[in-house]
Amino acid sequence: MGGTHGEVRGRSKIHAYLEYAELVEAYGDTFQDHYPDPRNKKLCKRRMVQDPDTGEWVLSFHLHT
């Protein structure tokens, strides 16, 4: 069992969300569990924080096999 974690950034919440959804889709079936689940857009947006230095929205994630 393994996985990966990281963060995606965007100039707006929707840009960060779309970046995350694209990342999950690019991995295909490699990772079975995604936290947060990209199918729940509202949860993803609630979990985002704004970087005070850059103004970017940041979503931390964990993908697990």
C-alpha cells in the first residue's frame, strides 16, 4: 500500500479545484482513494486556504492506493 500527498494552487478556488480534478484524472486507476474526493466540489472548496503571501488558493490532498 502506498500513496502520495501534496497541494494544488490556483488564482481562484475554481482554478485550484480544476487543477486537482485534472491531477486525479491523470493518475487514472493508480490511486483508489482520494481525499478530498474531487467529486465533492463543495468539500474541496471548503478545505482550501488562501496563501497570505501570494493570494493563491491552496488545496492539500492525499491519494492512497
